[in-house]
Amino acid sequence: MNFFSGFFKGIGNCFKSFTLIFDKGLWPFLFYPLLIWIITFCLALYGVSLLAESLSEWLNSVVSLKSIPDNGHWLSFAKPFLSGWFSFLVIWIIKIIFWFITGTLSKYILLIILSPLFALLSEKTEEKITGKVVSFSFTQLLKDILRGILISLRNMFFEYLIIILCFIITLSFPVLIFITAPFLLFVSWYYFGFVMLDYNSERHKYKFRRSIKFIKSNKGYACGIGCVYWIFMSLPTIAGDIIGIMFGPALAVIGATVTFLQIKESKLEGI
């Protein structure tokens, strides 16, 4: 299968999933990720605020700002300013670092947190398409979840390794940014699509190595599916975040299931 043919078919399958979501009663899966995302976001925000304040207090004591006497020291006049602004800067530096990390890793964090939901959605989608009811197995669901988490972590590691290498190459040869930038975009799409397709591989008893070979042989599909996920997860504004969280994961998971079954049916697995 030509890469770009598979790429556009993968995108098409994701957008066709709108019909499956509403015609097959899968629409509740639009709201579960949003609810979990809101809870996780609030807990993370609260935790970072506590961490920032605690770290600020500790650093204040380390640099002895609070030990400066109110009178008689050459910095006594500036003590309120120094201790106040020092705490303020530390808190905001930590918050900025937090926002950078979550902005960079949010898509993978979501993949890991919502792994149980994605595994279940993939299973339900196959049931709706084929009419074959998959007998529920809690053990199998746990295996799906664990494998989804491990693959997300694996893919995140490899993607960031590639990002670092491309960054080094671009620093050495700046003109190559016109090659490395789109390349990194496709790398990101591929790894997101990889996770979505592997939920099906696990359910169909593919060993990990077989799943890797399967997805590599159909990397165009994986990139197309990952592209749709990336687009929705990158929508700007708060309204965009809500729409992205609701539709991005659901369309990608359902689209990946449709794609997997199509490839299986056509017997063009490449393995």
C-alpha cells in the first residue's frame, strides 16, 4: 500500500467515525475523556500550586532571606521586597515549567490516563461493526490497559529521542529545518496512530513484535490516524480544548479500529 494512499484512508476512516459515534450509540465516549481531563487538570493544578509554594518556602530558607534581621543588616530595608518577590518568581517559574511540560506531553499523558477507556472503546467499536459480541474479560482488559500504557511510554521515549537528534542536526545545519520540521510532525502522527492501532493488535492476540511489524507495514494508515488525533488535540482556545478532548481520542480510536478490520479483511497486513 502506498504511504500517502494509506495516510488519506486513515484520515478518512477517522472522519467517517462521526457516523459510527452517533448511529451506533458510542456518543457517551465523547464525554468520558472530557470529565477525566477536567478532574486530572484540576488535581494537577492544585498539586503544582502546593509544590511551588513549598519549594518557594524551602528556597527562601536556604538562601537565608527570612533570616535577615528587620534592623541592623545592610539588606534589612530590602527584606520585604526580596522575600516577597523571590517567592513570587519561584512560584511562577515552576508554573511556567509545568505548563511547558504539560503542553509538550499532554497528548501522551492523555493516552496513558485514558488507556482503559480507549481499550474499551476499541472493543465496543469492533462489536458494533462486526456484530460479534466480544465476551468481557477483566484480565484481558487489564492486559490491554497495561500494554497501552507501556506502548505510550515507549513511543514517547523514541519520539523525544528523535526530536533531540533533529534539534542537534538543525543547530548544526539550520537550513535543514525545512526537512526536520515536517519530518518530526509525521513522526508524532505515526506514534500516536501506533498506540491507537495497537489496541486492536492486543485484542486479536498479536504479540508485541508482530504488532510493530504490522503497524510499520501500514505506517501510512498510522500517520493518518495520528494526524486526526493531533489536529483535534491542537485546537486553540478553551473551546478548542473541549472539542479536541471530546472528539480527538474517540475519532482516532474508532478510526483505528475501522482501519485494522479493513486491513485484516483485505489480507494486506504486511506480516
